[in-house]
Amino acid sequence: MSAVKRVALVVLYAIPPLFSALYAGATEIADGQFTPWRPVMIDLDVYVRTAELVLQGQDFYNVEGAWLPWLYTPFAALLAIPFAFMSTVGAQVFWLLVNGLMVMAIIHRLGFKGWRLSLLSVAAIWLIEPMRVTLGFGQVNLFLMALVVFDLMPGPRVLGDRKRLLPQGWLTGIAAAIKLTPALFAVYLFLAGRVKTAIVTFLSFLAATIIGFIVLPGDSINYWGRLIGGDSGLNTGMKYYTNQSIIGSYIRFSQENPDSIPLGGLVLAMLVIIIGVFAAVLWHRLGHMGFAVGLAAMTALLASPISWSHHFVWILPLAVVLITDKKLPDAVRFVGLGFSLWVMYAPFMQFKDGEDEFLYPFSKKLIDAGSVIFGLTLFAVAIFCALRARRAQGLPWLPLTLREQEKGGVREVEPAGASQTTGPADGTQRTGGAN
């Protein structure tokens, strides 16, 4: 096939997902319209406002009369600067097209191409509630997920098999320097035996943060000083029903002060981190790196003080891995896909705004805690099955080494699209390095 025909096919396959991203972004949020073009991208509005304030040398963390604050790092504010040079419509269309391309690139990394890539991208945009709402708000969730997926998940690369210009881990570090939640991936990588990648992630995060301090010293002192003091900028409203973290669920059940993180909620969040990272490490050591990254992502979301429903865009790669990796135990796939369907549909989104969550009946609070319940069930089943698999492979119960490849074990083959190399002469297959 000629180069011209290949380019024409790529453009043809890209049109449906990109149109879907534009239409969903314009119409998902109440009062938004596609024709005439009038989306309600309230988060993107914050990004544009912040970019303009950065160029004006003004304080973008304390904006008088602002409905929504800027919650990200000073480094993230620097990355928003290009929005200041665009018109409102230009910024909206540009950001939605970028997000549409990110969806396609993520699904390509998971092993799909051609018309299947196009069809699955359209389906992901329309069938996954967090995806639609992220587009509608103009949120940064898809962009952050793409950075980590491109960095850590095995599979075909958009630019082919060219050698990496920068080491694995640097994109994850950049993601953490924009929003702190992805920093948990460094912990998972370190314990999974990817010590070098974990160190690169930390150094990348540190370098980006230093850039923020150099260019925006006052704002950096303000942001990091408040954060060290326990103020993330949005500690209020943690009881709101779309907050799907375990801390949000704990506050709704306990009816403790919703404007600060309660000790009980903090303890539960730490337990979620321990359980979720443990599950991710076990499956990484068994060779299922895509599934492990998905588990680590869900751990970060469930343990975060605030994880709005639209933050759960990570359900896309997790669900695809659960479907395509047929070497995963049936129990893991069954529970995982149940969790995926719950997040995709988000039944709690049928609740009415304006109601006091403390006055919900127990059954309604239980529904609102569904993401936490399904997520923890997935972690428990994943750990149980992983421990059984380790014993079947002659490995000890616990991976008490920082070596990624443990002695005496047989690692399984990574699914759909993963890079694979043939192992030793005994015919064992070992998973190749993540791209």
C-alpha cells in the first residue's frame, strides 16, 4: 500500500472518533450544544484563565470571584500557557481533538489498529461515562492517563519500534508533576522490581517541579506550602456523591466533617494503597504488566481524598486488558469486568444534585459506595488468584526481592499487542520490556 493510501486510511479511521469527541464534549454537560457551538467546558475555562494569569504575572491560586479554583501544580500552569494564545472556540476544539487522539493512541497501545481501533475508540467515548464527562468538562484526565499508558503499558507504539529518546518512567514523572495522584505508580514500579524506572519517574517529577519553582517561585511556595499543611485547595465537599474514593464513602457513612480528611478515612485509604499496590506487584511479577498498571491506577483513584466519577477514565485500558488477556484467571476477569461495567454506567449518577448525602438511606449510600466495593473485591480476588499462581509456578508466597525476575518461576505471556521474546531453551515464554 502506498504512503498516500496509508495516510488517507488513517484520516478516514480518525474521523469517527474525533467527531465523537467533539460532539460528546459539546453536549454531555447540561445546557451544552453542538450546533450552534456552545459547550460548557468549565474545567477548560479554568485552564485558559490560569494561562492568562501566568502571562500577566498574577496569582492564579487565589482568584477573587472564581467559581472553580486552579488545583494543579505551578508546573502544570506552565503547560497551560498555549491556551492563552487561542480563542475560546479554538481552545475548546483543539483540546477535544487532542483528547480524541489520546483515546485512539491508548487503544492502539492496547493492540488494536485499523477499523477496529476506530470502532473501539467511538464505543469508548460514547459508552464510558467518565470518558464523556471528562470531554464535557474539558478535564485533563485523558491526557494524564495517556502519559502513563505510553510510558508503562506494553504494546505497539504509535511511532513504531524506534528507540526511546528518554528512559522509561519520565512520562509518568511528568504526569505526577502535573497532578500528584500518578506518583503512586513510582511506588508500584519500585516494589515490582522496576527500580530504575521508579527512580527515573521520581527524577522526572523532581525536575519538572524545580522548573515550576524557577519560573513561578512565589506560586510554587504557595502551592507546596499549603499542600504540606494538608490543604489541597479543594478539601471541601468530600461527601459529594460523585466523589468515589474510599474517603468520600467513609465520610458519607460516618457523617464526619466533610471539609477535612478524617483519621478513619485516612487509615482506610492507606489500607487501600497497601492492598491495591500488593495486587499490582503480584500480577506484574507474573508477567501481566498491563493488568498490573490498571490495578495501580485504580488504587490511586480509590485512595485519593477526592476522585470524581470522571476521573475513572482508567477503566478503559483496564477493561480492554481484562477482555484480551485470556491468561488471566476467569474469576479475575469476571469480577474485573463487573467493576468495569459499574464504572462505565455509573448508576450513582442518577442521584439528584442538591440532596444532603448525610440524609441518604443506607441502601443509597451503599449504591454510592459501589465503586469502592467492586474495586476492593477486584483487589481481593486478584491477590488470591495471584498467590495461587505463584505457588503453581514454584514461587514463594511473597515477592521478597526487588529483582523483577524471580528465581524459580515461569512468567506468563503478556496479551494482545505486548512485546514478547522467546525465553530459555526449555520453551518458556517471557514478557518483553514495556515500550
